[in-house]
Amino acid sequence: MRRVYLDYAATTPIRPEVWSAMEPYLREIYGNPSSLHSFGRESRVAIEEAREKIAKAIGAKNDEIIFTSGGTEGNNMVLKGVAFALQDKGKHIITTPIEHHAVLEPCHFLEKLGFEITYLPVDKTGLVDPDDLKRAIRKDTILISIMHANNEIGTIEPIKELSNIAKEREVYFHTDAVQTVGHIPVDVKDLNVDFLSISAHKFYGPKGVGALYIRKGTKVYPLLHGGEQEGRRRAGTENVAGIVGMGKALELAISELDREMERLTKLRDYFIREVERRIPDSYLNGHRIQRLPNNINFSFAYIEGEALLLNLDMEGIGVSTGSACSSSSLEPSHVLSAIGVPIELVHGSLRFTLGLWTTKEDLDYTLDALERIVNKLRAISPYKQGWTLKREG
Ligand code: 7TS
């Protein structure tokens, strides 16, 4: 059976070149990068080369990059690290209701500790209005955290405009760029941000490794205390092979960025057009243009996303109903709820995310299966027969 992977936003396979770059650091080059002997120095050189590649890819200086275990750690470090470092200045943080849980959960934790969080409204495409940010900033605001692009609906936020407002008011600005680095141009100077989170497994690097950009001179406490690694900002022996793999993966992604963006945008728009043409009562979620080149998210009326997902899985097609991180709960997507998608439609939503190995043939195979399965599920759907969730009387 044909297998079609359309869940690249959840994770990507590592590229063969990335594996080749990593392999020596899992075998013969094993020294601890903090060791002073030649075994250690070999690992240290590899880490510093990777740091340079990451820094160069996003327009940062080498010493503004620290290595982490991924997007979750980077986000946690910024939220908690700034909160703890600046709590004497203020205890107010601004974010949005459509952030990944790796931002929202640290916010909920900080609320329990007495911090106050403002969740900015978003419009029906998921965009934040800069005027709302202007109004929300207070004297005691210490941090603004707004994602570069949303992982469920692909909407790209106007980060430059938002961060400029933060700069005028001298408030730190963090962006979770886990879905954008390696996919669309990201430059920390151009975006004018103080912190930016990166995760390697979203751009064909290994899982469990990431990076955090921290603008020089910015105050933030470490999350992990221990050894003196990463300029005392992140203790623990570095994941050498992972870091080398991330450097290689980002270097490759940047070298192919323009070509891949163009190819995926065409595929994305083809898929969107075909769904809208072939499947009635289907609604695109997110912004049509200000959107990640690889993201498609649709709500299909009268059916359940899970049923659709499982039926597609039986035909070898891997998609998701939203973020894989919340797929074990039946909680409706907080992103779709925040952009005002009616609850029945939220439950009938699917995310298709494309990547390096996605072809037009894969999409045609998926479209045929999707059309067939949607029709089948609708034929047996009580909602399609006019039932409602409420009982009369
Ligand atoms: N931030 C965003 C915007 C993400 O999309 C993810 C993972 C993370 C943070 C967490 O990164 P990690 O390196 O700790 O894994 N997002 C998804 C997703 O959309 N589906 O599965 C995981």
C-alpha cells in the first residue's frame, strides 16, 4: 500500500546528509566537549561549528545562541527565566491564546505564582492586531511572547510590527519560531526580537535538540542549574551529535529555502483549491496568504476529525487533527476555538502538513481518499440528517 506522510509539522524524518554528519559523533568522536584533552576538543570544535551555522542562518552572533533540548525547553526558559529575572520590575506578561502549549503551560504555571498574563485576541484568521498589543502593554509588563507562525493553522504573525511596539515601550519580545526556522526567512535583526526558539526536528534534524537565540545583554535566568556549559545559561553535557545534526539540517534548509517555499506553496494552493472544488461544506482555517507554505487546515462539516483521520490512516495516509502533543485528549483545539470556529466544526478539522518528500501524486492520492471517506462518513452521520446535540423538551 502507498504510504503518504502529511504530518511534517509534528515532526520530520532526518535527511541522509544529516545522519552522515551525525554518525561520527555517535561512534568515534565521543569526548566530552568540556574536557580539556584532544578527545574533548574534537567535540567542542563540532559544537562551535554548528553554533556558527545556526547563528548565521538567523542573523545572530555566535554567542547569542544556546543549545537546548527543543522548542519546549526554549519556550520554558524564556517564560520562566524572564519572569524570575525581572519579577522586581513587574509581573505582567502578554501572549496570545493560540500559542503552543509549550508557551501556554508555563504561563498557567506563572499565573499560579502570582504573575498576571494577558491573552491578546486574534481575528478569525488567527492574526494579532498590533493596536491590541499597544493597548495591553502596562508599566509592569516584562515580556511579550507571540509565535512566528501557528503550528495548527499556519498563520504567520506580523512579528516585526509587534516587536517594534515592544521595543518602543522597552519590553522584551520572544517569538516561538519552531514552525518557521528552515521553512521561511527568519532573521532576528529584521524581526527585532530578544528571544527566538528553534527546534531541529521540524527541519529534518534530529528530535530532542533545539536552540534559543538570546539577544546580547538580555536578562534571563537559566532553567537548568549545574555545570558551566553554554555560558552558564544551560547546564548539562551537550547533545553533540544532535547539535551537529541540527547545524547540518539548517544549513541545507537555508540553501534550498526559496525553491522549497515556491514548490510547497504551489502544492498547498493546489490541495486547497481541489478540496474546495470537490468537497462541499469544507472550510479552510487560517489565513489564505499569510500562511506557512506547507500548512493546510480544513474543517469538514457533519463529521468527526478522528474518524476521518483513522480512515485515512487505513489507506496509508498520516495526517493530524491538530497538534500531536494534545492528540491523546479529546479537548477541542484551543487554536480553532480561539479563532471562533464553531464547536461542531472544530471537531471535524484536519491538518495536512507537507514537506521535502511530498509530491503532487501524494496529494492526488490523498484527495481521492479524502473525498471518498468524507462522503462515506457523511452518509452515516446523524448530524447530516439534521440531528443536533441538544434534545428537545
Ligand atoms: N512550539 C511550536 C510552535 C510547535 O509547533 C511545537 C511542536 C513546539 C513548540 C514544541 O517543540 P518540541 O521541539 O519541544 O517538540 N509542535 C507540534 C505539532 O504541531 N504537532 O506535534 C508537535
